[in-house]
Amino acid sequence: MNDSRLPIVFVAGAVGLAAVVGTLYLKRGKEPAPVVPPRPPVAEVPKESPEPAAIPATQQESEVDEPQDPEAALANAGVGLAAVDPAELLEKIGQALEAGDFQKLGELIGREALDETTRKRLAQLALQAPKLRRPNAVQEVGELELNSRARWALWLEGLEAGRNRIFFDLKRDGGKWSVQSLTLPPGPGEPVPKAVLVDALGIADAFLQATLHQQFELAKEFVDSTTVSDAKIAGLCILFEDGNYQLRPEKPLRAMFQQPDTAGYLARVVTSEGAEAAEFSLVLRQPAQAGHWRVSDINLDELLADYARRVAGGDVYYTPLLKNPKGGDTLVLYFDFDEDSLAPRTQRQLAIVSQILKTDPEKQLTLSGHTDALGTVPYNEKLSARRAAAVKDYLVQSGVAENQIITLAKGQTQPRRPNFTETGADDPAGRRANRRAEIYLDFD
């Protein structure tokens, strides 16, 4: 074949191929499209509701909002939490109580402290949605045994005295504290006892709380009246109020000794600003036949010294409480030079005395007025009478019956301190202690 004819052959072949392709295309367009059977409908699953099998078991349980069975949750308590800081432990217990988290309460307190009765009462209390006092919801009450057992309290808000504290006795083991027992306040409708706990520490705490709140009659319930005078109780009330003392936050009652029928504590106080102040001792005894513990002795020497240093300008003789030569104690009120008017401090002290007298119309007190040695004897006798009369008038205006008060004018005849030095010079400090009125409160 001639090479010049090759292009013609290729062109002809291409045209033929194009014709075949065109014919096939036209023929395909005339055939019906194949029928595709419809797919069955698929149920639509909301995205917010995944299939249960896809959720871990623990996640399912946490999302189920079922109310707790309080007693069952508390009954399943473990061994309880042990903490280095007892205040932190009590704070966590308080938070769980406020939140009504019974499972957490059981985990923190532990089964040892949760007998059946306590579980029921704690569940009832938690269901009442109690609120803790803020600030200072957690308070240390004192030591049961030196460095090994202690009592703490949770203060509840808005409840009357006697119902506003839950007591926790803690034990220390291996440097950590855990709950050994707890004592709940009386429930609604139940009578409020004078002291929720009647062991030695409970009585000591109840006595101090009463004196801190100027509740003389309640404080008197906790003492042995044969060894602790009314004047000493009143004097402690006055010292707390006038000296603006508070119980120390840490170890307010420090155990000195503990015997089957005798216990001793150091009561530790601070100023209202929290500065270290003083301490005084309490001795308690339990009578025979397992009678109630009673405060049998109070030594206020260090507290009186601190009061004189902070409140009385360092004058150790300017004290509101003195030993009476007849026995017992005497309250003392002081006056400025040549004055018979009552200072604000004296009025606050007399307000406490009036409460004592008004509780029992049969009680009487002996009230004596005194002066220093400056001035004539007749003048000082009249001045001492006016001082005694000023005290009596205030008590009568406070609601005390006149026949409960016996007044005496002693003038300058019974000085407490020398009016003059050994050289005969004037002694202002001594005279200051002599310008006074004395109240003898030891009632028969």
C-alpha cells in the first residue's frame, strides 16, 4: 500500500467508530431505567438518648436522681474518716449535714458512733435542713483525756440554747482524729436539759457557758453551793462581762487530772480581740451514789490579776471580788473621789446582782458603804451612807424589793488598804481601793 493513502484509512476508521458509539448511546436512552426496590425506613433515634448499652454502669448510676434513704445510707457507714486536723473533720461533717448528704455523713462519722437510735435522730435532724452558725460553726469544747480524747461541737443557727449544738467526742490514734461518739440535741417537743452532757467536761462547759451569758441561776445549778459561794458565781459573771472575755478557741478546757470522782480543768480565756489573757481552774466532784458532777472549787486568782492589769489600770487591789472575813466572797463596787454616783461599769455589775435577787424574793444582801481617810469623820460617814443608798436605789429601780437590802454606813473605819504610807505621806493607790461599796451575797 502506498504510504500516501494511510491518512485516509485512519480517518475512515475513526468515523466508523464514532458511528457505532452514537448508535449504542441512542439505543441505551430508549431502555427503561432499572427499578431499585425502596429501603425499609430506619427509626430515628434522638441524639440526646444514646442506647443504654453504650453507657458505662457507673455513669448510669450517677445520673439516676433517686432520693437517699437516710437511715440506710447511715447504716452502711464504714470505719469513718481519720484526719490530722479535727476542726477540718468537723467542718466536713457540717457541710454534709447542711447538704443532707447522708452517705457522706456516714463515711465521715463511721459506724462505731452510729447506733440505731443515733442514726434515726441524725436522719431526722438532717431532714430538717439545719444551717450551721457562721462564722465559728466548729468549736472545741475541751479535753476528755490529755492529748488523746477531746470533745468538739457543731453550732446550729437559729435554735434556742440547748438545741443548738451537736457534740462529737473524738479519739486520737496514730496522730489522726476520728469520731468515737456523738450526742445530738433534743428534738422538737423534747424538753431542754440544763446540760446536754452530764459528765465532768459537760458540766464544766455548761457552767462556763452560763456565766459567759450572765445566767446566774443556771450557773448555780452546776455548782456545789456548800463550797462555791453565790458571790463567786456573780463575780465570775461580772469578770466575763466587764473584762470582755471569751473562751479560747483552742483547748478552752484543758484537762489537769481525771479520777473516778474528781476532775480538774484549766479554763482558758482570751480578750474579745483574740489576744491571750488568762486561765483559771475548776475542780469538779461526783457525789456518792453516782450523783451529778458539780463544780466544787474555782480559783480565779490569775483571772483577777489579768482583769486588774487590763481593766483597772494595773491596780491589783481594784478587784470586783474579795474574800469576806465572815467567810465566802464579797462583791466590790468602786467610786471616784468624793463621789456617790454610779459609773457605767458599776451599773453593769449591779444589773447582774439585781438578776440574782429577783430570782428569789426571800434573799437578802448586806450592802455597806466605805470611804478613804481624807475629810472629817462625820463627812465620811455621810458620804459612805450616800454611796450605799445609791447602790440600793439602783437595785430597787431594777425591780428588787427594798426589804431585800440591808444598808450600812462604815465611813473610813474599815479600809482595805492603808490610806497613807509608813512615812505618813498620802497613798492615792491605797485610798482608791477604800472608796467603795461592798455587797455580801452569801445567803443563808
